[in-house]
Amino acid sequence: MKRPEPIARLFSAPGSPLKGYQAIQQRAERLKRLLNRQLPEELHQSYSLGALHGRGLTLYAHDAMWATRLRYFSESLLAALKREPEYKTIQSVKIKLLPPTENVRHVSHPHYSVNGASQLRNGAEKLEEGELRNALLRLAEHLRNKPKG
């Protein structure tokens, strides 16, 4: 039986596709460290590296609040990138929002009590004439016409 090769040899063998993946991963780690040096610590985990294509870098924010905060730093990020020989050709930093990963919750319709409309009507009828009384009467009528359940 042939013995398995050490992992280090798989990554360092000439022509190995793993060698290329390792180089890409190391470059991404260097880029993330460079960006994190320019950002407040609370932003370090709020984004993911997107694509480094042509003259642009795309970062993906995990939610809208973090995207907004990251956009405030986009100019300083771009300046820091241009100072590095490896990234000096980058002309723009785009911040995009990652689509939500959790299931979208369906909004349930409110359930009205059987006596709610009549109690609301009784309370409104005890008020003097006015906008509040009229609004409560309209609401009671609306609730009376809603399906129960």
C-alpha cells in the first residue's frame, strides 16, 4: 500500500493546483490585514473580501449598518492600498451588501379578540364628540369586519 504524501509536499510540488490556491489565500490574508489596519476594530469582522478585479476592489458588508460605516472609510482604504506596490493600480473600493442568508420570515396577521371591537366601540361612545372618538369608532367598525381567529 502506498503511503500518503505529506500535505506540505502537496502544496509545494511544481504544477500543483494547491500551490496556486495557497498563494491566492495568502494574498487575501495580506489584503485583509492591510485593510484591518485602516479600520476600527469593530469593523474587522463586519465584512468579507469580495473580488479584486482590474482596478477595483469589492468588499461585502454583512448588513446595511456595517456597509454604511465601511463606506465612510473607503477613501482611506483606497489611499492605503495605493501606498502598497502590490495594490497601487487599484482605483476604487466598492462596498456592497451581502444578501441575507437566513430565511425570510413571513409576517403573520394580527389576531383580533372576539370582544375587541365591541369594547372599543363602548369606550368610544363614552367620549365627547371629537377626533379621538371618531377615530376609535372607525377602528371598532374596521375590527368588527375583520375575520376572527
